[in-house]
Amino acid sequence: MTMRLLTAVLRTIRNSRRLATGLVILAVLVLIALFSPLIVKAIGGGQDPVELAAYDKWLVPGPKHLFGTDQFGRDVFAMVVKALSVSLQIGAIAGVISTVAGVIVAFVAGYKGGWIDNVLSTFTGILLVIPTFPLLIALSAYAKNVSLFQVGVMISIFSWPFAAKTIRSQVLSLRTRPYVDLARVSKSRDVEIIVTELLPNLLPFIGVGFASSALGAIFGLVGLEIIGLGPGGVIDLGQIIFNAIGTGALTLGAWPMFVVPIALLTLLFAALNMVNIGLEEVYNPRLRGVAGE
């Protein structure tokens, strides 16, 4: 089973250049995030570069401080590295939770059908039309001192319906295929049919759901931070942008505080969208034909 899933993943990557490019960019960003403690330690050279008053305030970019320092004397380069790690963590938390929830709902609704499908589809449709960001603002304002994980859970509550709707439509199509009927005749259990017959064929759709949910979570956190409602005690890309706007960093020559986080968010957006487009190219022959022209 594991080898079958791995083979399906590798085949999917080989069939799309955009998918491979997006995954390479994401891999580089993830590696930076994973090694962020070592990178920050190397930047500090024996001290914590993101501690208050670690250096002089508003130092301009130079060899010692590539992106300068902020209004508190913190090294902006070190802050950006730590912030990237936090933003990717929130994307991973919300992406995993929303994708798992969406997959469960989609398979139960699509495979079982009947009244179960009607109830779950109606509930999913209601959540899809609810404006999520105002609700996130209300929840963040009401819940004091929220943690990073709690923010990820709050965002995932409203992001799983997209994955559920996308995957459900494919489950409805695949459940009538001959090999699924053969598995039923062979007395295979529903869980076994779903895991061995349906799941490998739906990996691209699951990937699209995860990438969309992760991207939405990252930008949702940025939006909350910019209005001052993000989790306390952590530095993410949105908080750096918020500080840059609030202190007029551009007019003080500290342009990296504003430009670098936006550039990283743009790169994340481009990479995740390339993953989405690449996966669509793989499972949508008409789109693949257009993209290849």
C-alpha cells in the first residue's frame, strides 16, 4: 500500500513541470524553516539577535546586518527567518486539520450517498458561503492570548469545506467504477475499498485541498496580525509587516522590514499555486493540453 501511494506521488510529480518547480521552492522554504534555530544562532554569533535591544535601533542594511535592525534593535534577517518558520507552521497545522476533516467528510458523503450525503453536503455548502475572515476576527478578539495552534485550529474550521466539496465530487464518480464494484463483490470492507481503491486515485485532489487550505491559513494569519489580533509571543511575517507599517520603516530606510516579508509571502503564494496548477494539469487532460501549447 505504501509503495503504491509513493509510486502514485512520484508519477504525479513527473507529469508536471509546474508541480515540480512549486515543490522545489516549497522544499527550500521548508528547509530554511526547519533549520531556522541554527540560522538565527549563526546570525547572532553568540547572542539572540531577536532579543530586545540586542543591537542599536534602525541600523541600515549592511554586511553585519543584511536587513538592518528594527525599532527595538532586533536583527530583521533573524526575525524574517523565524517568522517564515511560524507562517509555515500555521499553514501546516491548518492545512493538515482541514484536509483530514475534508477527506473524511468527502468520503463518507460521496461513498455512502443517500441522506448522509444530503446532510453533509448541505452543511458543507453553508460553511462555504459564510464570510470566514470576519468570523476569524471575532474569534481572535474574543479568545484572549490565543496560541499558534489555536489559531491554526480556528482557521481550519472554516477552510475544510473546499477540500470536502472538491473530493466528494470525485468520490461520487469513482465509486461506480468497475474495479470498485469488483472489490465489493470480493467482500472487501468499505474502509479497505476507500484506502486501497479510491484514495490513490484522489491524491491530486487531496493535494489541491491541502495547498489551498495552507495558503489560506498563512494569509489569514497575516491578515489577523496586520490588524493586531494574531497570537502573542511569536513573530510571523504578518507581524513584521504590521510593525513596518506602524513605525514608518520605509521612510527610515528600513525597507527590508516591509519588502522581504511581502517577497516571501509572494514566493509562497507562487509556489503553492504552481502546486495547485500542476496537480490540475495532471488530473485534467484538457487543462494539460492547453498548458502544453
